[in-house]
Amino acid sequence: SGAGISSIQSRTVDYGASDKPLRQDELDEHGLIQFPMIIGGVVPVVNVEGVVAGQLKLSAEVFADIFLGEITQWDDPRITADNPGMSLSDQAIVVVHRADGSGTTWILTSYLSSVSPVWADTIGVGKSIEWPTGIGGRGNEGVASYVQEVAGTIGYVEYAYALQNELTHAMLENRDGNFVAPAADAFAAAAAHADWANAPGYYMVLVDQPGPDTWPIVGASFILFHREQDDMDKAVAMLEYFDWCFKTGQDDALELDYVPIPQNVIEMIQQTWADNVTVNGENVWSY
């Protein structure tokens, strides 16, 4: 995400992508358009002795305090209280976070700020932050690698990386107080609350949404490109590519455990292209 934003702002690429959306004033400053392409979840992954996927439960407060460095051992009474009957050792907790500018980090820190006043006041939200504890890995793959190799770790990755790397995910307490597992249906439950029509520049934060089955750490991946294009053929080809993705990629998205953008939102996005994307004042897209 950091590279996607900086590269499109400097015009070294034709389009960028980011899990951290830009606000309308930031888009205007750089002459950019932004729209959501896909919706997915960020999940905690662990390497804890004797724990299998979907077994460990973490309340919102406990999860935040682990990343704050306030809870340092897996047999901490607050963790065991969430997991009665589970045998957890006194293994030290090692937090693994992103070392690079990351929209995944932005989504996670947005969530942590929403559930932890201490996190909100002392750390805040960002693609890159001053982590209070832990070790850093570059990219989702770097975090996944550390979690696989280092005992006692907890990290965060996009759900697809957890599946592809067969990582052990944890359950999280959602806003309704239920412990839920990550899944496309749980991401869709969060996305159902998105009011894209009233989101300037499609800026949307989907963390900590209500609902009994909602996964609490959800975000969209956004495409960024310039309103004023230099080359008509290239601009048309680029928008035709995104149109093709929307029309043919829905089933692929679901198979990869992402949530497709709803059809009514796609129609809004295409109207945005028609109204705003130009080459020498001539509209590129007809809708």
C-alpha cells in the first residue's frame, strides 16, 4: 500500500493499489480517483504450542493489550479466561508486525484504536507506526514466514495468506461480544454496513462493525489512478481491464475468500469513471 500510494502520486505507474484509502482532500491534492476493487479480512495468526486453527479465542481488549506489550505470556490469566479448558503454556508472546508501510497495518491499527482507548491515545492509526513491541517482517509474506518459524508468535495477515500458508488463525470477539472465525461470510457481514453512496472518494473504514456474525477486522483494497490521463488508448484499456475484473472476477474472488464489490457499487464506480476521467478534456469512459 505504501508503494502503491507513493508510486501513483509520483506518476511512476499507471495505477496503484492500497488497503488504506485516501481522504477526498488527499485525492484532490494529487488529482486522483479512488475506488474499491475487493473486500477482505485481516486475521491474527499464531504459532502457539498445542493450539490448532480456530481454537484460540481472543477478546478485543486482550488482543489489543497483546499488541501493546501489556500481556507477555500465553498462559496469562486474561487469555486463559477466554479459553476455559485449554492448556496454554508459559511460552513468551512474540508480536510480529509489518516492517514496511502497509494498508494491512492501517486496517489493524484502525481496529485497535476503535477497541482500545490506550492504543488510540498512545499509538494511533497509520500504515507505519512506532510499535510498542515485537519484530517486523516485510509484506504479508514476511509476517507469515516469521510466524511459521518462531515459536510463541502472533502476527496479522490478509486471510488469503493465512490460508495459502496454512497458518493457525485465532478467533476474535466482535462488537456484539461473540467470538467469530474469519470467513468470507463474516467479511460480507461487515461489508453490508458500508454506505458507499455517502462516502466521499469512496473512503470507507469497515472495522468493528455490528452484527452477531461479523468479523471485526475488515477492509477494502482500493485502486488509485489520475483523473487526467495522458494517453487515450492506454486510459481506455485500463478502464476496460477494471471493467473486465468486475464482470468476470466475482466467482474468483469468492473462491479466494474475498468478498466481491456489490453490483450497485460497481455501477456507482463506473459513473465516477464516466464523470471524471479525461484526456485533454475529453471523457474516456461512457456509462
